[in-house]
Amino acid sequence: MKEWKSDFNPFNSWKVLAWAENIRGILDEKFLPPVVVNWDLVLGCNYNCPHCIWSKRKTLQPYKVPTEFIEKVPQFLHEWGVKAACIAGERGDPSLHPDLGMALRLLHHWNIEVGYVSNGYVMKDMEAIAHYCKFAGFSMDAGTPEAYARVKGVNIPNFGVVINNINKLTLYSSQRNLPVQVGYKVLILPNSYQTIYEAAKIARNIGVRDFQIRPAQLPESETAKINIDILNEQIGKAHSLGTDTFHVYSVRHKFTNTLKKKPRSHCWATPLTSTWLATGEVVACVDLRDEDYNTLCNYFTDGLAKVREVWGSEYHRNIIKTINERLDRCKRCTNGGYNDLIEKAFIDDGFDMRLI
């Protein structure tokens, strides 16, 4: 099943080819600054999703990035050469940070392109999201209030609250001709995948631009509960709703046909991104937040200058070596599509790149 109508879209891993200089630096072990920083503002969540891969950290006390770093980090990223920041949360939601609006405004001011991912239940900074974000994606995972409550661990009325919040954002943006790309994000989960088509109908009706469907990282026993034929039917019907202004993406190229993570022999793409946790740790791999061997430094205690100092150092390269020795421990591989392309295009030279 085709994943999208046009290859030119935000979910196509081929976009990594735009960062050829960074990739060649990785292959030469001379890392350039990361293209994007995943900046977790909050550790601690107002939701209780059973499938959350960061549930291991559920019992930790809540953390929020201190205001002094909200004020300093955007300028630091700009001067370092970072191009974008994805504002999300680690077992948490960025909407819970009191300085979210300031963070978005300052990132925009320092020419850092901003992506925002939230569960959408709190929307106190709607104007900042609309004015300063390239995209705002909302983790919904269902198309009915009952299914939503099951997969989010919340009360049934929460669904209506979030739908109303997203609708307010799309109306506000449309009335002011703001280009923020509003997304409705759906993980393929055994307790809600039967509602994907209903979710797509709702998303289109409330003015969402991008409707994203993708597999979740689940235990095999849970994945086995998903009927692939029913899933494909739901996805096909969702695609049928696509228009010039409502785009449907069923992003499955990072997984097998049975929704399992594709095995990897090597991870190349890790230095294209950097992930900063709400507790201050800067980690090499976005998918290994829980692993101690993944930590580069702590920008709260070591200072921001330490990030640049350690980036691309022998210590950093040894962390990546350790990651490659333990690939079987990865919960998922966000960069899996990028790894495929780096191997095929840059290592195997599948394009004959010089012969343009």
C-alpha cells in the first residue's frame, strides 16, 4: 500500500539527502552540528498511555527545564548552527511547561524552525503555536471517545476537549493565514486501530492538514492482536478522504509488513540529531533516553558550552560505537529510514552520485 500521494512531504525519509554534508561528516567521523535538536521541556505527564515507551520513568518526580535555559538555549542553538528544534516531552507534555510560549517565540526569533508535538489537552499557548511553529502534531491514536480513553488512560470527555482545542487552532491559523501545519497523529494500536477511518473523518472536518498513521513499538503479543486485513481496510478508507488540503500519510517504511521494527546492522544517522532531556541530559540517540551509556553531558550542571565541546569528540564517537554494539536493545528506530538511505546512497553509491 502506497504511503502517500506525493513524495514531497514531511514524512518521507528521503529528505535526509538534503543534508549530504552532514552525512559525509558522520562517515568521516567529523560531526557537524546536529540538524535538529529534540528538546524535552517536561518530564511528567497529565496522561497515562499504556503503550508509552517511556513509562519506565513514570514514577520519577516531575521535572521542567528552568526558565534560565528557556531563555538561553535558542540563541545557543542558533550560534552553534542548529537548524530546527522539535519541542516535545519525555513521558510528559510540553504544554505543561509555564514558559512554553517563551520557548517557541525565542526559537522563532533565533531562526530555529520549530516542530511541536503534544497530546493537545492543554492549549494555553495557542497563539504562540500558530505564529511560531512550522508544524503542530497532536498525538490522538483513536477516532472515537471510547477508544481514545482506552489508549490514553484518561476519561472519555478528554477526547472532545482535545478535538475542540485542535479545531480552535486550525480556525485561528486559517483566519490569519498562518502556515502552521496542523497534524492528527495516530499510532496503530490493538485497542483503537479499528477507528482510524473515523479519526480521519474527524481530522478533515476540523481543518487538520496532515493525518499521520504509523506503527507503535509494541510487544509481539500486542502486535499479534492487530488484524492486518482490517488495518489495511481502515488505512485505505482513510486515504480515500485525501484532498489538496487534507493529506493522509500511512508511514510504514521503517517497519516490516507485520509491523515489527526492521533489524539494523549499523546506525549511521544518530549525529544528525541531538536530544535534550527535561532533566538536563544531552543524549546521542533519541530512542535510547533510558540508557545511561547514551548520555553526552548535562547542560544544566555542565553548562551549554560543554555540549559543543563533547559533540563529535572521541567520547561521543565511543557512545555511538556502544549503541551499534547494542542495537538489539533499541525500542524502535526513529532514524531507520535515514540509515537505509545513507547506506544505499552514500556507502553503496546506489545513485552513482557524481554522474548527474
